[in-house]
Amino acid sequence: MNLESLYLHLPVTMQNWAIGVDGRRVQRRRYCQGYAEFAAAAHRRESLSETDLQAYRTERLIQHLAAAAHTAFWQRRFAELKIDPRSPDPFRELNRLPVLTKTDVKAQVDEFRNPDLNPRDLLSVHTSGTTGGGLVFPQTREMERVTWATWWRYRQWHGLHQDDWCLYFGGRSIVPLSQQDPPYWRWNHPGCQLIFSGYHLGAKTAPDYVKAIVDAQISWIHGYPSMLALLATFAIEQDLPLPKIGVVTLGAESLLPSQRSVIAAAFRAPVVEHYGQAEGVANISQCPAGRLHVDEDYAGVEFLPLENNPGLFRVVGTNWHNPAFPLLRYDTGDLVTLDADASCPCGRLGRLVRTIDGRQEDYVVLPNGARIGRMDHIFKDMVNVREAQIAQQGDGQIVVRIVRGAHFTAADERLLLDEFRKRLGRDSRIACQYVDAIPRTKSGKLRLVVKE
């Protein structure tokens, strides 16, 4: 019996104890051994001039190219392209490299590891693998602390602090699936979290979730947009008395406009968006003015135009704080649109992103090769749809999986299909499939578009 199986067989009190033990371990790993210095440095970088910020970025990239030069993959790539990792103009050298894909990395993962670093001093990190198998790679402890210092910097913009309690809705399996009665949540006291299971949330259990939120008297919620949007939908449908929340922070999934609207309405709170990924090649944070800023000091972020889709850009980045596994010009697979404004009323530096548009895989491909994205707009006015997923099947048919709300009717289906045909053409084969729930990925995320 492995540790997870053992945990799931423990009584609830012992499960809370086990989560607390793990929470204490995580807190010590993230926030001890100089974390305060990393946090102070992150805040100091906020006040840098553009010239000083660029000098910092240049120094980080010089050091990162030097680290990359010790790995088997980059040694070979640098030699092939005559890249000088010691150049005083590292961005010029970086831009001569081709874009690195996830396929490249996964096929040669060991060749990206830095042999100069002792594996026993490194952390093992894995991606969620929402579009296939995940990636497991090493990360320095300093990289983890820089990441959390950057994330807490953004949270502090919104009045949050590390000792604030949080209602957390993520992908962790903390409640046995066989459990039929509340509590569908567990306490992480060292991490100041009340963690809710996303796998037990439904129309029948929603009142239990709302009661737990009311009883907890915690004013910060953080989690996956799909989970909080589903809870918000149940609360509105059933007229459940949710308390007014101070702030809702969201991450790990693309935030759809329809999700933002229903979450803000149900919790009567500002909804704050954040973008990042395990590989640490880009970070985008929403400021109090509501604008999305690239954290230019965290990683080297590039926006490359997406072919045949004007206005859309691929997010490509360089993880210059992780010398254990250098990724140069790494394609995240994520897409954004850029803000036309060059500055923000908040006064912070950093390029501005208008919307984070999800992944390239979240786009439906038509027979002529055109990609149709932003499919979430179809559901903007579909108030009687609790959740939905678009499945593009091998024979070209589009199947729309729908979890119906309490007031869903045939008129809603006609409106939905009409909205699809407006975007995909009247000749497209589109069918509705009604389900009780949309399957999540192993990490608990909901994907809007799947290819089958």
C-alpha cells in the first residue's frame, strides 16, 4: 500500500493531521533558508528604472547561457549554430536559436540536465500534462523561492499576506472518492488553507460547500476557474447565501469571460487572474488596475505571432532562474493577445497582455486548416449551461458535451448550435451530448477543447 492509499484509508482527523505534516514540510522548503532575501529582492526590482531592469535581465541571461553550455543538448546546439554563450549581447545570441518545443525536451530530457549540479540538492518538478504525458525535471531550491517571491509580490498588490487564511479549490485528491457525506474539505494549518475537494462538488453537495465557506469566515479564495465557476453557478441556481469575499485569485487554467462573470457575481468580489507554469519560462500577473503585466524580471518572455491568426501570439520563454534545467526559447503552447497601451495607470513596468487565450490545443481546426479560437464566447449568454466541453473528433464532427443547468430547455440547445454554426459554418457537423459531469485531467483541470 503506497502513501496515498494509506492516507485515503485514514479517518478524517488523521487525514487533517497528515495534510498538516505535509503542509509544514512544504512551508519550510519554500520559505526558509533565505526566502526573505528573495522576497525583498523581488520587491526592490519593482522600483527599477527601465535601464536598470534591462541590465538585470541581461545579467540573468548571461549566467543562464553559461549554465546551458554545460548541458549535452545545448553544447550540441550552440556548436551547430555557432552561438557564443559568453557574448556581452546575450539576447542577440538567444534570438538566433530556434524555438524549443515540448516534444524536443521530452524526447531528450536527460540531455537538458546540468551535470554540474548535485541531484541531491535539487527538487523534482513535474508538469500537469493536460495535453498528454507530463514532464519531470530538476529545479534548484533558489528557483522555487524566486517563484514564490514573485507570486507573493503579486498577491501583496491585492492586500494578501502569507499568514492570511485561504479557501483553496485545486486538483489535489484529499477526500476519498467513495466518501458520500461531508466534510469534503481538509485543513492545512501550517499553510493557512482550508482545502476543498473538486471531485465531490455537485448540485447535491453544493449547500455543504457553501456552509463550510460561511462557517470558515475566510475572505480569500484561490483555485481553478472551472471549479469556482461551477460552485458559483450552483450557488446562484439554488439561491445559496455565499458570504461576501474579499478577493478571488485564479490560476492553473485559462479564465473564460463567462467564468469571471459568474464568480464575481456569486462571491461579490474582485476576480484576479495570474498566469505561470511549472517550467518557469513566463509569468504574467494582474495588477489592482485590472491589467495583466509580464513579470519581466522573472523570465525572458517572447510573444511570437501565430500563423494565420492575426492578433494572437505564442508565449515563448527562457527560465533564467533555473540553471538545473535550462530552457531557451521554450514554446509553452499558450496563446495571448497583447494590449495596445504601452503603460498602465498603476505605474508598474512590464509589457501588457490583454487576454490569455488558452492553449493552441484549445482551438478548433477547420477542414481548410484555419484555427477557430475563443470558443468560450459561445457560452457567454448560456446561463443554463453549468459546464461544457468541445470535442473535435477524427471524422471532423464537433461534439459539444453539456452539463445542463436546472432551467436548460430545447431553446437553449437551438441557440447554442446556432452560435456554433455562426463561427464554424453552416456545413459543420455539430452535435450536443448531455452528460452529468465533464471529466477532468489527472491534475483536476477542465479543458475546454479536446481532440479525439
